[in-house]
Amino acid sequence: MATRFFAALAVVTALVAITSQVPAAGQSSTGATPGAATFQPKRTAWGDPDLSGYWLPGGGGMMEAPAGQPFKSTIDPGTNSAFADFFAPEPGARTAPAGPRTPPRPMIVEPADGRVPLQPWAMDKRTEIVAHQDTVEFLDPRVRCLQAGVPRANLPVGYNTYQFLQIPGYVILLYEWNHMTRYIPLDNRPHVSSKIRLPMGDSRGRWEGNTLVVDVTNFDDRTWVVGHGAPPEGAPASSLTTGHGVFHTEALHVVERFTLIDANTIRYEATVEDPNVFTRPWKIQFNAFTRAPADHQLFEYACHEGNSRNIKLLTGFDIDKGTSVPSARKD
């Protein structure tokens, strides 16, 4: 039942994504939202911009520009969803009418080429990671049901939704995916000791006008920085536009910006730096969160339910055949 549900959800998301590639009324072909700079959000009882409520994943186009294809850093963030690239609609399903569409654009807006600025050794390492997704030590951490990390936790995935909670002095962000929770204090307290390392890092927030700015440090090195949607199986790292395989060290530092650009949309921006892996800081920006219907709720997320491939990789036991496969265990 769960498998059928997620398969159906993927198709629905694909159709929404395809439709979203057509600029909406009142939106430019680049995704700019007129009046966003002057929008005044509703306020909490204590005067902060009100982000509270349930949110669905927005869109963002490709994570990276295709290799060798130039992009300009002046492109304004759009709302294309990557799901159109990875899931085809069922035969006979309605699709967006033919006509002009917003061209695909990378979520990476800096540097100008729209590519993750990996150091040469890190490019080689990423190639190795992507080429060995059948072994545990290189397997995508999220496929292993581990926490996604930041900024990856905020990238659009059709079976993840979010809830923002606000109390005086704190913003709390709940993720349906893997039951992740972030407590973001707003009282200027320092980060925790550098000896404490966390997959989601240690978050400290502040308001800059209507924008929630979150400084995140104290990461461990067990997550990927980005990676959204699902990459074509067997594709080499050099051809991916999904961000998969981009790793980091404990030196990772992320600065996030959450901005309500209208009553139903939160624009997300994250500046990423890790001098051990990247040649320079780089930035992603896209409309990440769309307000959910009034009756929305977060569901329990049981990542390993029926996941025979993961169980085989991690334990060497093939639950479909009921036999041990010692050679399948790679750790």
C-alpha cells in the first residue's frame, strides 16, 4: 500500500511540476514575483513575521546546470520543479498545453555557471561516490534513512512536507521526512561547543526585516550537501544536474534565508562554504515552500518499510528470497 501511495504521489507531483513550467499569471518568465520586495507578511502576537503552518515542497528546476552549458548569475529564481525530469506521467494523463515554457535553470545562482565549485580532488571523489551506489560506504545517506543535512533537507521532494512552529524567541521546523526537527533560537546565543557534531548542524537564527536568517555550523561529515529528485540510474557524476554525491567535511558552514514573498510562498536561499571541498562559497536560491491546504498534516515516515534493497545492503540478508547473501554486505 505504501509503495502504491508514493508511486501515485510521484506521478501527481510530476504533473504539477510540468504545469508549473508555464509562467503563471502575474509571474515573469524568469520566475520573478512582482511586488515580492514590498510584500508585508502577517505578524505573530509578538511582532515577528509569521511563517507558521504546514507547507508543501515548492520547485526549483535543476540543482546544477548541465556540464558545459553556460548560465548567467543574473537569472531570477524560478519555480520549475525537478520532478518533471525524473517521473513521466501515466499514458493518457493530462499535461501542460504546448507553448512557451520557462527554460530550465539551476538552483545554483552563484557561481555564474550554475555548477558546484568542487576542488579537483573532490570532483574525483564525487565520481567515485556516484559510480558505487551499490555499496554501503558510498550509498546516498538519505537512501539509508539517515538525516538529510542542511541545506539538503529543504530541497523539493514529493513525499516530504514541512511545518513551521513559532514561539517567542524560537522557530521550530519539522520535516515529515525521517522525523527531522530543528530548533532555531533567536536570542543571539553562541553556537554549541565545536566538539559537538550533528548531521543537521547547530542552528542560530535572527530576523533581518521579513527574512529569517539562520547560521548553521557544527556539522558532522556524514551527509551530502545537496541532491534532490532522483538521478538517472547509472548516469556518471559529470552528467548529473541533481546535486547527488556532493559531500562535505566538518568545516561546512551554511547561511540560510527564509523569506515570505507572498502569502503562500517562502523563498529559500542558502550560501554554502567548506574550504576543504569547494573552491569558493556558492549559493542556491529557489521558491522552496508552498502553503498547504488547511486540512494538511504531517504523516509518520517509516523509511525502511519494505525496503528490501537497503536491508540487503546493510545486513546481507535478502528478505525476498529469505536467504543470506554475505557478499552483498560492504561494510
